Amino acid sequence: GRFLNSANNNWKCFGITALGLLVQVDAVYSTEHQLVVIDCLDDPDDTLKRKTLNLLFKMTNSLNVVVIAEKLIAYLRTTRDEYIKTDLVSKITQLAERYAPDNQWFIRTMNVVFEIGGYLVRKEVAHNLMRLIAEGTEDEDTDAELRLDAVTCYIELMDKPNLPDVLIKIICWVVGEYAYLCEDVSMEGILRKTTSLLSRSFEGTYVMIVGFSTLTKVHNHSVGFCN
């Protein structure tokens, strides 16, 4: 603890390295120093930041994943270092997959990661997220709540500018499948939002294909409700 609180970055780096070795033996060693370690992310020294990121990754568990993920995401929002950004996206994704307290938290956390660094996320992560929403848990009430939470979240995201293609693809798919669950927004309103979303430029044609499918499904839902 004394090394981590030192004003000398060499001692801080030593403390981070030593604590990293202890964590590999027993994670309990990191608990009392968790906040001090997180504070090291604010240090301007790049070497210390990278060592801190690696330590935070090692010391994360199901009890502290929410706090640590929030700190890592906050740092992801501000960093301009492409190496650190790539490393952060990978680490946050892995921690969310391993220790998510519930499916809603996992989906919302990954939405933020997609929004900030979607081009760095592994392709299969988007597929796994959509499969999670589609397959659910086999508990009808829990699955309905998850899908409603997801589609509500994605409808809100539709108004945000500069969304990456991978996130727009997820948004369109979820909205197409589950828009009918959302009673707070009219089908006509969702159609307008989807049309506006598809007026943007995309790198390939796949997003447009998914988007047009979404328009068809939402339109059919709208007609069904009218009837």
C-alpha cells in the first residue's frame, strides 16, 4: 500500500507489479487497495497506466466488476491512444462476458463499448449479444423483461449521431424483432427513427439489408395493431 501511495512513479509501478503477483496467488490481496489502484489511471505516466489496466483486469471478479467496468469505460471515453483503446475494449468485453451480474447490465455495458469503440470489438460479440436476447433464459417473464429493456434501450440509441455500423446492425435487428413490446413509442415513431437511421452512410450493404428488414417488420406490426 505504501508503494501505491508514493509520489514517485517508479515506486508506484513497483507496487502495481507486486500487487499483480499477489493477486495471482489470492485475489483477496487486491480488495483493500482497489480504489488506490483505480486512481493510478489518472496518472499521466503511460507505463503506469498500462500496468494499472493489466492489474485491474486481473483483480476483477463478480463482486467488483460493475465498479471497475465503469472506471475502464470512463477511461475508454477519454483516451486517444489507439493501443490502450484496443486493449481496453478487449478487457471490458472479456470482463462483461465473465462476470456480468445480469443480462441487462451486460447488454447496456456492451452497447457503450460498441458506441465508443465498435470497430475494435470482436465480430462474434455482436452475434452473441443478439443470440442472448433471442434465446433468453427459458423463463418467459425474465425473457420478456430482458427484451423490453433491450428494445427500449436501442430505440433511445437510434437518435444518437455517429453510431458504428455494428451497433446500428444490432439496433435494427432488435427493433425489428421486438418493437411490438414497447408501448411508450408508436410504431409510426419507430418507423421514422429507423428511416432516419438508414439515411446515414455505411461501409457495406449488410446494415441496409438488416435495416430494410426492420422497416418491413415494424410496418407489419403497425398494420397488425391497427387491425
